[in-house]
Amino acid sequence: MTNKNQNLDTVNIASSKYQLIKKILKNIHDNLGKIIEILEEEPEQAQDLENVFSSISQDLKTAEKDLEVMGEERIIEGVFDGEKMIAYDGQVYTIPPNYASKSKLVEGDILKLTITKHGDFLYKQIGPIERKRLVGGLSLDKSGNYLVTVEKKKYKVIPASVTYFKGQPGDEVIILVPKEAPSKWAAVENIVKK
């Protein structure tokens, strides 16, 4: 005897789409509960239903946009090399210096890049490497690049980090580097003015 369900097609969806659909259905369920509550307990306040229907309509419009974007977005994961993200296929993606500075990205952090259907690049740190703090002196090399020297080891730092803290050569810099792995780059955590 064959199972009745054997002829049904299986639908596979990405986890992110599943979570979004689940959230949409929960919102609709909650709003329907509000409608039933108003109708059963307070029929004279039926005008409140307009607000609930408006909320449902807005939820559906937002969900439609989210599902449309999800259908056409690309998600890429990679490793931060101190300046850029190197995807697992070897492709290189530029990271905005302000994002790298603000997020205090450290060489070796795992990142997720979402490229939307509109071409927007959205980065998210998903796997921070274990870090250690070091204190060193800020300097400029012959090419005008900022360096932080800690016990004769020189680390490159993103200029946006230095300018954010208004750093000047000679200032003391607190940096973050990978705890166990060697690195050429460091993230600026703070600068102490001299």
C-alpha cells in the first residue's frame, strides 16, 4: 500500500525565508485575535477594527517587500583580512572603512555580506575571532599610512579609526588583535591623547 502523500511535491525553503514566513503568520494570527476580542467583548468599539485592519494591511505590504527582496538577494560569507572581506570562493569585497572601524573588526573575523536586489551591500559580523588588547604608539610611515607599534611589532590600522578618535602620531593607542593568530592589521579600540 502506498502513502497518499507520496505524490505530493516537497517544497524546500531557506531557513531565513521560513523564519520570515513564520513571523508574518504570527503577526496575522495576533491581529486576528485582536479582531475577535473586539467583536466579542466590545462590539460598540468596532471603529477600533479599522486600526487593526490597517495594521494587518501594513504587515502584509512589509512582508511582500521582504519576501520579494529575499527572493533576489545573495548571501556571501567570508573572512576579514584587515581591510576587505575574502569570500570562501576567493572573491574580494570592499568593506566600508567606517563600518570596519565602528565594528572594531579584527583580522580573521567571519562576515556575512547580503547583496540586495537593489545592489546594496549589507555586512554583518557573524563570527568574531578571539581578541586580545595591546597598547602601542601611533605613527605614520613614509607613505602616510597609520601604524601602531607594540614591542617592536608594527600593526596597520584603518585611517578612519584614527581620524574618528582624532589621533596624532605619538598618541597612545589601544588596539585589538587576534588572540592566537598572527596579524598585520589591528582594530583601534581607543586613543589616549599625548
